[in-house]
Amino acid sequence: LFRSLNALSKLSPSTGLVLPCLPSMAEAKAPSAEELEAAHAHLKHVETKEGASSVDPQVLAIYQATWDAHAEAHGVEGVCSALGLDAAKYVGLVSTRDEFTKKALGV
């Protein structure tokens, strides 16, 4: 029994546990030309949305209003402070409201 167990197992050097050695999986079969054509035909008719924002419009409005209220007098640091954001992520990297909302919210 030990010999057959030894043939199918390897000793893990870090734990000393016997780990089973299973045959490796065979490579996946490449798709046929028909399968590729079917996938192409399906994907050709899928609709995509471009420019759709996942940011709540109210959140965007708050960020924009905060920029307008604080940027001129206090700079990016003041805007970040008012929003509770880490100013180090924005100082020196943004200089306009659009750049700020793009970096902060992705829009």
C-alpha cells in the first residue's frame, strides 16, 4: 500500500504532508469554425451602452458644487477637506472641476 500511495503522491516540503498527485488536465479543445461563427453572430447583435454613468447624479452635483464653493479660495485641499477625501490623491494632479470629478468619480 505504501508503494502505491508513494507512486501517486508527493511529500510537501513545507508541511511534510502527503499530497495526492492527480494527472494534469488535458488542454482545452479549440472551438470549431462553426462555434466561432455562432458566437460571432450572437455578439454582433448585442447592444452596448456608451457614455452611461453609474454615478448618482446627486453625488456628481455635490462634488461639482463643493468644487465651485471651495476651489478658488482653498484649492484642491479645501475641496477634498470638505468632501472628506484624501487630498494627496488629488493635489497636483487636478486643476479643474472636470478633472476632479473625472478622477474622483470616473465621470
